Amino acid sequence: MICVAMLLATTSLKAQKLTKDERNKALESLNQTQVALMSTLEGLTEEQLNFYPSEEGWSIAQVVEHITISETSIFGIVEMTLQQEANPALRDSVLMTDDQVLGLITSREQKVKTRPEFEPTGKFGSYQGSLDQFKTKRESNKSYVKATKDDLRNRYFDFPFGKVDSYQVILFMSGHTTRHTDQIKEIMASEEFPGF
């Protein structure tokens, strides 16, 4: 009897689904960050989209491409973690709360040079191509969050700043959009930014 109870407890831990609040929080974050990005980009001219704030800096069009590359790559981390067995025993090694993960990625105080595979290279053909691909991938990612029964809390990924669970990777992806929407706003605030 004890063995059966332990087996049932282990099975229920392995099959931990997102709570309604967790699902809603992730969807709200994905929706809000998408709306904020689209609102920031609205009405920008070709000249503004291709303005460089400095010799090393990206244009707004390049930032959008980077966001799009990241949307696919970061969600790829979630897909990779799903290849692992859920492991509740590692739960205590996740030291950051969901809000701390979001706060870390959205903060522009610490600048980080991205890895080469995340750098804009024109892979989507144009600014509009990048934006269309972002919208398509974001809708796909939201659909996943709406429907998933995967145990995202007991699968993990090691970022340089620490271990997070797969649910937090989704929040990180969403927060990454905020981080770079704020970068776009910084570009637009440049003294040399072309006028409307």
C-alpha cells in the first residue's frame, strides 16, 4: 500500500501541469510585450528604421530581427528541455522566482553582447520579413502556452545566471522582447534620430 502511494505521488509530481494563474501570467506577458513592441514600431519610416545610433549600435530594423531570431531560439530551449524526463528532485536548484527572472532580462542597466547566432544578418530578407516572422512565431508560442499539458516546472535549463525551469524560459523569452523594445525607444530618443 505504501509503495502504491509513493508511486502515485511520484507520478503526480512528474505530471505537474501549469496552474491557471501560471498559464494566464505567461499569456498576459506574451500578449503585453507583443502589443508594446508593435505600438513602438507603429508609423516608423524606412529612414527611422535604418538609422544607426552609433557605429557599433544596431538600427531598429536590426533590433527587430534580433528579437525574431531570439523568439525562435529561446522557445527552442523549451522544446529541448521537453526531451528530458521531468525531475522534481532538482526543483530546489531553481533559486530565482518568476518575477526575478523577468526583472533580470528586462533591465537595461547591464548591457550584454549577444552571441553571433543571435546577431542580425538580414536572414528574413527585410524589416517586414522579420516582423512577420516574429508575429507568426509569437502566435505559435502563445498557442502552445494556452494548450500545453507539459510539466514545465520540473524541467530545467542552465543560463549563465543560474538554473531556471522551462516555464521561466517562456517568461524570459517574453521579457527579452521588453528589453529590446526599450532599446528601440532608446534609439528613438537619440538626438540625431530622424524626425517624424
